[in-house]
Amino acid sequence: MDRAVVLARHPEGAIGEADFAVVEVPRPALQDGFFRTQNRVLSLDAGFRQWMNAGAGDNYLQGMALGDPVQSIVLGEVIESRNASYPEGTIVNARTAWEEYSVLDGSDLCAPLAPAADLALTEYMGTLGPTGMTAWIGLFEVGQPLENDVVVVSAAAGAVGTVVGQLAKASGCRTIGLTSSAAKAAWLQSEVGFDVAISREADPDLAAALHREAPDGVDLFFDNVGGEVLNTVMGQLRENARLVLCGAISQYEDAVQPVTNTWELVTKRARMEGFMFSDYAERFPEILEDLERRIRSGELKSFDQQYSGIESTPRAFCDMMHGQSRGKCLVVL
């Protein structure tokens, strides 16, 4: 029997390990057109928390059902195939679930991958995977940074935030990271390379801290939090500012916080736009090439926290949601 992590109950408020269960599941027979992967790396992403709630579901994804394996982005190797496009030995990146083995047909963001021999396989679930794609697309396609822009990134110590900060810095921008603790702020400056990092712990008045560090205003805000943080930054925009809406972690486990500074978008001629990285799938090969080049040159560094074994997945996800991990959170099987 194979193992998977299923949603045991719809979480209410802060998620806990008891909201999940590790169960044994039968291995189904393979039908024509399908292939089976042995999954190697699970990507843990805060955005999936939204679809764990009771009654969740929208135009992008259906809500997760109780007893079903938890949805996830996964990297796996084809070990059995009845699909000529995915022969045995193919490495694939797919949206499937927290499970040791998956049966796929090549749809739902599934694509073959040719990992470089000189780069770790885990890189393709982090900086060279959905995380790096999200950061690259959000910053360059949506945010369109200019040299000397002041770029502010919320949840800067998270997976996407660490990549955005480095890409913006390499583009000649002044980078300001927002995070929870003073320890993370120090790490963002010393290791990740942000020019400045502001923490809730050391600077509970975000508006005052932003005015101190960016007295002339913010040119580009890459937002992973939403709510009060978004509202505060909106009050300190420069003319023609761009706001990139990537996530809204503030509302995944709590009531939605109102945003009231929308008039600033009018007076500052600002643009606010949300996006999903999957809308740019045709661009993935060229983006991957660029990210690989940046890693090899040392311009871009990867930061991840790895857990081992399918049974560690609930704890890893909760650690990530509660701010106990830095960079990309991965489970290696």
C-alpha cells in the first residue's frame, strides 16, 4: 500500500497537524493514456491553504474534499506508463497531491522536465519551479521594475519573497523586505541581500517605518499578505506605482481585513494587478533558462527548508503557515 496525506477536517482558524491524516491508499491499475509517478519532492505553498476551508472553491480551483489527498505541486519520476508522451524515467512537474505515487494523464499543469545535472533536483520545486516562476512573472511581467525603483516585498522571508528580493536587487532597485521577527529581518539583510528589512517585532508601526526607509514613497509593492499591510503600503505610493498581488496570507486563516486606501490608486495614477503563474505556462522554458543562468552566476541564491518523508508533511505545512520556516518549504520523499 502507498501513503498519502488527506484532509481530515476543514481547518478553522490557525491550521494544525490534526487537520490532516497520513493514510494508506491502494495503487490503482493504469489505464490507457495514463502514467504513474513516484513522487520525489512535494512543494508546500501557503496559497493552497485557501482551498482547505469549508465551502472553498472559485474560478481557479475547487475546494478540497475531506478524505482526499491534499492538493499540491509535485515533482516525480515516471515509473510506469501507458502514455507515449511520458515514457518511464521522465521527470515531471505536476499539480497533483501530497502522495507517494500519482496517476496522471499529462493535464493540469503537468509537464516533462529536463533537470540540469549540475543543479539539485530540489531546485526545480523551489527557485527553478513554481516559486521562482511566480516571483519572476510577478516582478517582471506585472511589476515591470525600473532601475532605482523602491521595491517593497511583504512576507519577504517566504519562498517567493526571497526570490523577488534578489531579482529586484539585481535589477538595480532598492529593496525593502517586510517580515514578522527581528531575527528574520536580520537574516533578510545579511543572507538574502535586502537593503532594508522591517519586522513587526521591532517596528510595529509599519507606516512610520516605511516613511523612515522610503521617505519619497514606494514605486513597486510585491504583496503576499493583503489586508492591513496592503492598505498601509497603499498610503505611501509614488506616482505611477505598481502593486503586484501575489497572495493574501492574512486572510487564509482569519477574517478579511478591509482595504480603504484605494483613492491613492487614483491620485498616484497607480496600477494594481493580480496574477496566477499558471497563466504564463508558455513562457516557462525561457523563464527557467533565465533563472538557471542567474543561479549559476551566483546572482540568485536558493533558500529552502527541507523535511523528509510523507509523514512529515503536516508538520512542515503548519511550520510554514506559522512562520517557523524560511525560504521555500519542501518535503523530500
